[in-house]
Amino acid sequence: MAQTYSDANLNGAYAFQSTNPQTYMWFKLFTCPTNSTITFGVNGSQTTQQIQYGVATFDGKGNLTVSQTTIGNFNSTASANTTSVTWNSSCQVTAVNTGHLVYAASTTKTMTATYSVQSSGTGTITSSGGTSTFILAGTNSSGISTTIFIAGKVVNGQTINAITAVHQ
């Protein structure tokens, strides 16, 4: 006989980690030092990963609190400031340095959300950031789910990451 699930199957603290692919772009405009009417723009970009980790605490009744730290935050200004150009005496650009990615400090935030578990073990988490779907994967002898697989960020209709949360 198949198990029937409810909100009560999610109860307690679940540690999680996810990564999100990111493409960061920066731009800086330079002016020739001897003729301010001549300018040259430099673009730089890099694709990398942004990482989130933390603890989601479910109350068994449809409410949860998440404490999440994000590393890999982009610092646009600092990245743009790593670019440079070299001018000759005729205000022609002779060399371009597109710079490099500079990260900002990590951030930690706490947020609240609601969740709903269907009898099949699938469900949704709803927060101010939108709705995510999940599936329960494993239940201990007390009926508490030990692992949750959460569909992550959707870009152009495709899920580009997944989050695994494990009961602590």
C-alpha cells in the first residue's frame, strides 16, 4: 500500500545547498586624457556559480523559516574598475584590458514561506520570491521526511538547478 503524505511529514530543520549559474557583465567608459571628446567603452563578462546554503525549518503545519547565506554576489562597480585602456598620443586605443570579476561580500537573510504537501509526496513552497515545487524522498520511522528534492530557478522555461535538503 502506498504511503499517504501531508504537511506533517515536513517537520524540523533541513540543511540545504544549491548552486545557480550566473553570467555577470560589467562596463566602463574611458575618456582620452588629451581629448575629452574621444571615449572608448570596455565590456567584460564571466560565467560562474552563485552558491546558497542554509537551514529551512518546517513546522509540520505548512509554515517554514529559511536562513540562507549566498556567496558569489557580483560587485559591478569593482569589476568595472579592473578594466583599463592604453591610449597613444593621437588618442587611439592601443591596448584593452577587459578586467576580471570581483565578488561582493556574502549575504545572509532570513525569510518565511508556506508549504503544502500533497498526498502523493509532491508539494509546493510559496514565498515572496515565487513558488517552487518539491518531492519528498524518504521517510524515517517517525513519519518525518528525511530528504527533499526542490526544483530550483527556472530560466526560459527550463529548471537550471535543483536543491537537496536533508533533515538534521
